[in-house]
Amino acid sequence: MAGQVLTDSGEPLPGATVFIKGSFIGTSADQFGKFSLNTSFENGPVTLVFSYVGYDSREIVLPNPELTLTIGLSPSATLLNETVVSASRVEENILRAPVTIDKLSTRQIEKITTPEILSGLGQLKGLDVSSASMLFTSVSTRGFNTAKSERVIQLVDYMDTQLPSLNLSPGNLVGIPELDMESIEIIHGPASALYGSNALSGVILFNSKDPFVYEGLSVRLRGGERNLLDGQVRYAKKLTDKLAFKINASAFRANDWIADNMEATRSSVNPAGSTLGYNAVNRYGESSYTYTSSQAGTNAELVGRTVYLPGFTEQQLIADDTRTSSYRVQGALSYLLRDDLKLTAEAKYAEGTATYQNISRFRVKGLGTTQYRAELKSSKGFLRLYSTEDFTGDSYELNQLGSLIQASPATEGGSVSYAQQFYGSYNAAYTQARRAGQSVEAALATAQTAASATQLKTSDPRFATLRERIIRDRQPGRGAQQYFNSFLHDISGQRSFRLSDAGTDLTVGAAYREYRLGSNGILFSDQNGKRIRNYEYGAYGQLTQTLLDERLKLALAGRVDEFKNFKPAFSPRASAVYSLGKNKQHNFRASYGQAFRSPSQTEQYLYNDIRTGLLIGNIGNGFQGYNVTLFNSPQLLAAAQSNPAVLKPYEYTISPLKLEQVQTAEVGYKGVLLPNLYADVSYYRSRYQDFIGAQTFVGNTDGSRPTPQQLAAGYSTAYTNQAQPTRVLFAYYNSNQEVRTQGVTAGLTYYFRKAFNLTGNYSLNVLNRSNLPTNFQTYFNTPKHKYNIGANGAVGNLTYSVNYRWVQGHLQEMPFAVGTIRDYSTTDAYLGYTVPKLGSTFQAGVSNAFNANNVQVFGGPQIGRLAYLGLRVDIK
């Protein structure tokens, strides 16, 4: 059969989908709205379902084949035909979803102009995006934002995009190209009842295009500022009525944003501009030294003063490694065993270069994953297996790089380092200046100038030699290169049942996940050369019931998860949705849910010995040690030799890690307030417990508390002797403090006409500090107020979109640095002109058009303007 899909006014609807109801057999219309579909009428009449975003779906029953069908679809300002699959893991109308959820269609995705698709999601209500560089973006909902997005699961066709070693998703750096995205769904808030571990704050699901439905060749080319070059290609074809394949490839490169915040960190002893030096946020290798009277020759006036090395800027350490890039290739083969049973096999390879921020700034160079999937899917369930392997490429850490350059011998083969040379020169120059009659302040400035002159200049060939040597060396304490290579294997299944014709449905599912962690003892405690095996598994069920002429929908879901290293977790969710109006256009929802996050693999198994300290996981018996203030009190350590009780006030103890948890209650409304006015409003209250943080202390590597003798023995080497049990440890722990939050999101869309539509949304996130101790760090990292205002439309073959986003300044407590983000804003715009006869769309886009302040991560770069011109070609 064949035909054409048009609007009521006779305009073609390119991309409209046509499905045989109850099957996977379907296709999409070409640039003229034309389609063709092979099907059999041996079993009687066939029901065709025609759909297009923003239009009412339409069903047509055909008793016989037709070759000249003309189907008209009517605009649907109410979005009554929009469906989602992520909210309940079964298909349902978006208006009747039990939780706050957003969905972006293919057309909306095409209009996002940010270089990284996730950073463009900041246009949605309730969603926080944090770009640590051009292609490394973190996403969160409802507070507790980080630069690594560990509390929101990111899935592509339900495959987790995380790096198995780190349990973080590097934005869409290793995801799928936009050309292959059919839609993006975002769940706001806890979702562990159906998704298990780490769905503490939400889920982002990328749905790719089915090769049976979206056939043909698509090419997108873009070029613009910052030497931007971006190319994507997708080709899909049905080889037979039952066999289809698709291949995707993309290549992106541009000059990355570079962080250059020269504010003093909160840990800096001296303020910015001090003649003693200071620790700047984006300078690396600024080691400090406090002069003591125990060192011979130290000027008495310098005793107790702390001096900082000058350090190196991010630009100096990266040198000419300023390009960010992403390369992705994917292929999938699908076979219809029956009309409603599809088998898919897929392989994907992706790698990228960007800058990542966590406890430090990391230049991830050639970081990537390989992924394989096999899936058997029907209209009632699925069985899915996939495997992910990650690799680091030539990634390196900036803090280590700067510090190790400063710790290198000032002359090849020498014994005096650049750091020692600086401290000695500072002391000598200060003494000489004071003898010459200079004031204390003038002498400090003279000493700073003289000592800095002894430092290695970035223009010196030796700097390039040392830099290259250190970033190529993966041995902690000697080199800055990062290394891990881990696997994630996942198998899951789901089945839905109709229990009665009275609207009772049951969905059950189960999943098993296994990690195989490898780092050759560099990142994890796998020094024996054997991979560390970790696992978790769980089962879930969801019962739904519709009542009152299907106006009331009740749902009860629950999931139990078991872990190798933690106690079992139960995650319930109960919800109700009630629909009012002739067309059920007013929908009120309420839900209560619990969710959890299991500690990441690094939080569990970390063992990274950088010589000056040991970063260590915490799944054993916990740790007992002492506060690091002991560093500054040799007299106390001496007294402890005869009276250990003097150490009692400095004791530090942490228990083994356990799961983070949240409980959330939510109410909301989604529907049509007035003709053409669509609204989505929600309110939530949450209680968080057992948040995972990290602490530095002095302890034994086996977790026991050091004896006074062990403390004294380690003090002489600042606890850097790797052969000794007593070290400076950095370990993770759970906070005992309950944290409470609440918030509101509100979104309005006014469909004025095809040529002009208005959108706006507002988000409020409030941290309740009434029960929190003074100076308690919550890592909330979220603006109290933010909003978006936008407009979009189509005039003939011209489409456009413009959005203004404003975010209130707020405190960010990141492991790398703590500071205040100023108010920031960004204006993004898109313009496209389609020539149907050529199957081509000429594009222009810009993000942060006015180059306004747009620093999203404290310690991250200014995300400036990026404008481009592009061309998209679709041949079906």
C-alpha cells in the first residue's frame, strides 16, 4: 500500500509515521509526505495508525490494499496523542504519566544548537545542566548537582551509557548522534522502583530510530566558530520485509573552552594577590610550604608563614592540546520473527576528548567505550543483554601534572627540585631584602619576584619535555596519566500482563548487573592483576488499575535489589492520576517514592596512591584515624609518646559505606488550561539520608587507628612513605545528617498558530537549612530560581526557534573547589529553511548568542558563543 500524509490544509508532513496496529511493521513519510508499506491481507482487514508530533493520531481500517491513500491529520494543540515509555516502562499517554516527565521529539532535538545535546536540555523546566567543557556535560534534577551526573541514569534504548569504571555518563560524548535520535524522555525525581540503583534523581532515556520505520540516507554537516566541524551520517534500509539494518557515524571537533578562574580557593591560606603567593582555582602545582624554626637558616620572620609556588594555568598545562572531539560509529541489524516480535543485534564504538571535573580537572583524551547489545522485543515485553567496555586513551590529570613538574629536579639528574629551589630562594631573597632595609611587605614582594624567577618557564624546552614525560607515565606519584579498563555486563527482562478487562495490568521484570574492574592497580585495588568482580541484581513489579470510566489510574510499583557489598534495598512507588474534561485534558497526579544510589565503583574499590596521599575505597570495616591538624602539631605527637590520651580529641572514625537514600512526595497537574494553552506544574518534597562525601585524615591503610609511635614515624616524611602503614588517606563516608528539600516547576506553552508559539517555564529549588549544623556542606549546588522564555514556529518552509535561559547565582560545593557561581544567562537560536525537492534543509544556529556570562561549574570555563552554518540532507 502507498499514499501521502498531509495536514488539513494539504501540506505534506515529512517524517509522519505509519504503523500496522499491534506490530513493529511501519515506515515514515518522505519529504513530500509520501509513504509505501508492504503488508499482507491474508488474515483480514489491516488497521493503520498515522502519527505526527503536534497532530492527532488517526486510525484507518483497510479491507484491501490501497496505492493512493491520502490521509489528513489535524493539529493537536493539546498534545493528546503524545506517548512516553520511560515513566512506567510501558507505553502511556504523556498527560497521564504518574510522575513529572518531559519529552523532546526529533523536530525539537534538531533545533537544539548547543554543541553537546545534553547542555541544550537546560531549556526544560527543573533540569540543571553543568558543562565542565564543550562536550562534557552533567545533568541533574531537583538539586545536588555535580559535574559527573551520578544520580541520574542516562540510557540509550535502555542501555546504560555510564563508564563502568567511574559510574558516570560523560554527557553524550560517547552516546548516539542526533540524526539517530527519535526522542528524548526525562523523568524528574526518584525512579529506583522501576530502574534500580542510581535512579536517585531521575532518568534520561534516548530512543533511537527503528530501521524498519526510518529508512534512507541522512547527512548533517555543520561548521562555525572555534574551528567547529561537525558531520553526521545515518543510513537505514529494509533488505526484506523482515530484515533491516542501520549504520550511524559522526565526527565532531572544535577548540575547547579553557577554564581560567584566578580566584583564591577557599582552602588557600593566603588571599588572591598575596606576596606569599596563593592557591588559585585554575592554577595547578601550587604546592604550599609553611616555614618552621626547625629548618636551619630559616628567617625568623617567615616562621609560621605559608608560601605558595606560582603553579601553571590550565592553558599552559594543556599546551596545544586544546581541541575537543567526539567520534562515534554504530551498526544495528533487526529481524522480525513475527510481526510483533523483533530481534536486534547492535555494536557501537565511541571515543572523545574533553575536560572533566571531579576531585581535579582531567583532560580526557581518547576516552571511550565499546558496547554490544542483543535484544528480543515484543509488544508485551523484552529480553535484553548488553556489555560495555571503557578505556582511557591518553587522559591525564592537571593537578598531578602541575605538582609533578614542580617536584622534578631543577636540572636533569639533580637532587634539588623546582619546589625546593623556590622555597630556598624565597627565604634567601627575603633575608637579603630585610638586611637592605626594606619593610616586611616590600621584602615579601622582593622575595616572591626572586623566587619566581627560579621557576621553570613554559617557554623552556625542558617544560615540554617534562610535561610529555609525566602525561605519558601512568604510575601514580610519578606520572599524571590515568588508566582504567573495565566491563559492565547487564541482562534484564520484562513482561506485561492484562489481568482483567476491567483495566488491571501487571508488569514484572528482573535484572542482573556485573562489573569487572581493571586498572592494573593504578585506580583500583587490583594489584594482583585480577579484575575485581562486583555485582547487583533485582526484581520489580508494577500493578495498575483504571477506574471510573478510565478517568482514575492507580499504580503501585516496587523493586528489591541485592548487592555484593551492601544490604538489600526496597524501592516502592505509589501513584494516582485523575483525568477531568470531555477529552480527559485535565490531569492531576500524586505520587510517593523511595530511591537509592549505590556507591560508585571508585567509592567502593578506589586505591590510588599518589605518594603524597592514598585515595582509598571504603567497603571493609571502615577507618579509624586522626584529624589532619596533627600535621601542624609536632609537639602534640611528641607528648603522645608518653601520654596517648592527648590524641583523643583528634580521633576520626568512619563506618563502611552504605546506600544513599531519598523519599519524595509529589503532586502535579498536566493538561490544557485554556484553548491552545498547555501547562505542566509540579510540587515536591524530599528527604535525603546517607549522602556520600569524602574526608582526608591520617590513618592506617588496613583501617586501624595508628599508634602514637606510627604517627611519629610517619610525621618525618609527611606520611608519604609508601612502605609504611600510616598514611594521609582520602576515603568516602556517609553523612548522618538528614537533608530536606522542596521545589516547584511550572511550564506553559501557548500554541498561538503554526507560525508562532510561546513557551516559558520556571523552577524553584529550596534547601531547608533549619535542621542543618552551621557550615554543613550539602553539595546542593542548585539555583533557587531559574526560568526559560522561548518562541518557535514555521512559516512555509522556514522554521525557527529562540530561547532565553536565566539561572540565579548559587553556592557550588564541588570536590575540586568550592565557590559561588554568579547569575548567568544564555540565548540560543535556530533557523532552518527546507527545500523539499532537494530533500535538504539549510541551517543556522547559535548558542549563547550574546556571549553573556555562562560559567556553569565553579572551576569550569566560560561557555561562550558558538555560531554555525549547516546543511541537512534526507534521501528516502
